[in-house]
Amino acid sequence: MEVTFAQTPLFNWQGHRGCRGLMPENTIPAFLKALDYGVNTLELDVVISKDKKVVVSHDPYFHADFSIKPDGTPVPKSPKIVLYDLNYDEIKRYDVGSNGNPNFPEQQKQKTYKPLLSEMIEAVEVYRVKNKLPLFLYNIEIKSEEKEYDKSQPQPAEFSDLVYREIMAQLPPERIVLQSFDFNVLKHWKKQIDAGKYKKVALSALVANAKGIEKNIEDLGFTPDIYSPYYLLLSTERVQQLHKMGMQVVPWTVNTTEEMRKVKAMGVDGIITDYPNRIPKS
């Protein structure tokens, strides 16, 4: 029997972009390393290429801090090289690991690339079976902003359909959480699930604003399975309020062992971290 997010009795430790603090973010090496540290969930982001492939990437462009062009020259800050303007064969030729990330000095530098979502899932599932690891979940963020529709990304409906087809071809819905800061994306998934057009997956509302719980849920128009705020927006009282409203609480991004202990003590259901090696042992 598959273990769903709602049923799992374990505290849900999530590797943010794999393990951004230790390996190049959102790359296959980062996801494999996160599994080595025993995370229950791999957290990742997806964008769309010009040829409508689902690519694992936080940004809809190549980040100048750590990306290298196929000819070996640095990626410029401006103009941005947008993934939605490139076919995936071109995207794969960019190196996003050799430079490391200046904001994460412990990150291991290595030549690597932005994988397809399908390729990433296949790689980590092979690794899971080979190493006899327990089932884990995928927390997939659709990177979407209203001002970017039809510029650096498709409209939410097309974006969602592309992602839905990819994940359903490889995974049971019980192992998927779909998250977004863009409530239009979450509304679309809710509508499709309610209409029977999408299988039920857990929906998670990412929150970075200080509007408050009630206002965010009002804006969303339904109660999601998971409320995923910036961790400094939380208190024990707010966690209790969210639980009473029927939501699980999974804050981001908590990066020191001390803060992990403090946030866990508030009663949250999981924590998203760049450093799964810092997860407290007790």
C-alpha cells in the first residue's frame, strides 16, 4: 500500500531543491544526496521549455550566479536567458554545477545540468530500489507568476496539464504533493480534481506574504491539504489554528539545527531545508 502525505506518521523532512546547501540545486546529484540523508520528501521546482518539456529548475531563466553557457563563458545577468525560449536539447548543454553557488559555500561543485522531470523521477526511483530505501514523496512546485504568463511560461492550465501528464506517467498520485505560490495554479488543480479530470493529489499553498491565514485562504477559495509558509511567519498558535482548519503545516526554508528544533516544537508536520545533513537526530 502506498503511503500518502496525510497518512504518514513520520515527521516530514523535505530536501529543498534536493539539498541546495550541499549540491547544485534541482539536479539529480542533489536529489540522490538528499535521499542519502533520509529525507521523506524531495522538494523541487519545474518550468517549461520552448518545446513544452517539463524541466526541473527554480528559475525560468539561467541564474547568473552559477550557470555557464555551452561555450564555457559565464551566463550574463542581463539579458536573461529564458528557458521558455530554448528547446530542452539546448538547455541541457548549460552547466549549472561547476561554479557552485556563492550563497552556499558548502555546495559541492560538479559539472551537471537541469534535468527533465521524467529523467529525475526515473533516476531517483532506480536509486531507491537499488538502495532499498523506503518510499518517499515528491513535493513539486509549479514556478508561476501572473505577470510572466505567455512570457517565460505557459498559462496555468497548459502548464498544469504538461506537469500532470508527466507525473502520472511515472508515479501514483499518493506520492505527489503539488505546490505553488500562484493561487491561479492551485485553483486550476482543485477544479480539475473536483471535475474528475485529474486524479487527487495533495495541494500545498506556498505563502511568503504577511496577509494572514484567513485572507490567504479566502484568496485561494478553498482549504488546501497543506499550508506552506515562510517559517518566520509561524507561531505555535498559528500552527494550532491551521490544524483546526484541517491543514497540515510545512514551513520553508529552515537551515540550522537549532531553528529546526524550534520550529518542530511549534507542532508543524514537516520542514523544508537546504541542509538535510543538519536534521536533528532527536
